[in-house]
Amino acid sequence: MANPSPDGPKEHDNVAVPFDRIAGMIRHLTHDIRNGLNTLDLQAAFLQELVTDPETVPEVKRIRSMITTTAKSLQSFSATFWLADAHPVTYSAKIFVEDFRSRLASVLPEGATPIPWKEALGEESITVDIELIFRAFSECFKNAFHFREKGGEITARVFSEKGRFVLEIKEAKSALPSPPDSWGREPLVSTRRGGFGMGLFHARRILAVHEGGMDFAHDPDAQVLTTRLSLPLAA
């Protein structure tokens, strides 16, 4: 019998693996790596106590900082594969926006320009797990800043409409890398070089738990992309 062609189908090509199985593997792997990084940090801390050379001390501190940054990055990545149980509370929509805006600056890229906001809210309330929704909304802003065109402004508007709280993010966009209806629909699909394709997918999952939605609309004439996030208002 002739050997199969090396360019032909292989036994494990296109194997469908349940997402939960991949998520469990990622969480286990990142947990083990973070444990290893924590051990390295402890060793570096011990080394820092022993080192007296004034030129070497800053380098040891820099190594510890790199270890910490990498561990946090792994933790953040691992979190996108796991959806924690939601613990919703009823919250003033206005106060929610104020709190979110105060936190947003800490997750945006360094040097990000301030975002102009327009608010048209009254006494509406929303029932949400605050930390989860903050995470979902933040991911959409980070995505907008990462893909924004040079010099393009990003603006935000919040209002209520037909029984829903709505946040719209607008950004200058002359062309799109792929059809926006597919963004965040599947995990591990990214148009960003070096991206993992988990951010918008995780944000969609969080919004779905809250009976919320995420939609994108591109106006090629105005060259504007609108990201629309919505949540039901509290009864």
C-alpha cells in the first residue's frame, strides 16, 4: 500500500473541540505558568536582597517588574475563557456611567486621548453585575483604540431607548478588515496581528448573560464605525 501523500488529509485535521475543554486547558496551563513566574519572582526578590552593586540593583528590579507584568497579562488572558457567575444589583444608570468613566482611563493604552462623552439619561436604572459589565464595556473601548485610524477621534454617547440603556462608541473608520457582523461571534478569531480573538467574544458572552447586545454599523460615506452596546433597563 502506498504511503499517504504528505500534503493530503491528516487524521487530526479540522477536529472539533468543545470550547469548554479548550477553556479548561487554558486556565490550567496559565495557572501553572503563573505559579512558575511567582517562584521566579521570589528568587529575584531574594537576589535583590543580596545584590549591593548600585548598577545591578535597578536591573533586578526591572526583572521583577517584567515578571509581574507577564503574570498579570496571563491572568487577564485566562479570564477571557471563563465566565464567572453574575451577581446583579440594581444601579442608577447615571452613576454607573460616572463610575465606568473613572475606571476607563486605567485600562486604555498609554497616551490615549480623552474621550468626549454625551449623556442623555434621567432616573433610569439597570440591573447588572457591575464588574462583569465594566469588563465588557472596557474591552470595546480598548478594541476601538487599538484599531483606530491615525488621528481619528473616538466619542461616546449614552442614552435610553425603548426600555434599554444604550452606549454608542463612534470612531473614524474608512475601511473595515472584515464584516462587522462576525466580530466577536466566534472565539480565537482575530484580525489583529498577535491578537488572540477573545476580547469581543468574552464581551458578547457577558452581555448575553445580562440579556444585552452588541452591534456594529459602518457608514462608508461618513467613514464612521458605530459600536452599540445595550442592556435592559430595570423594571
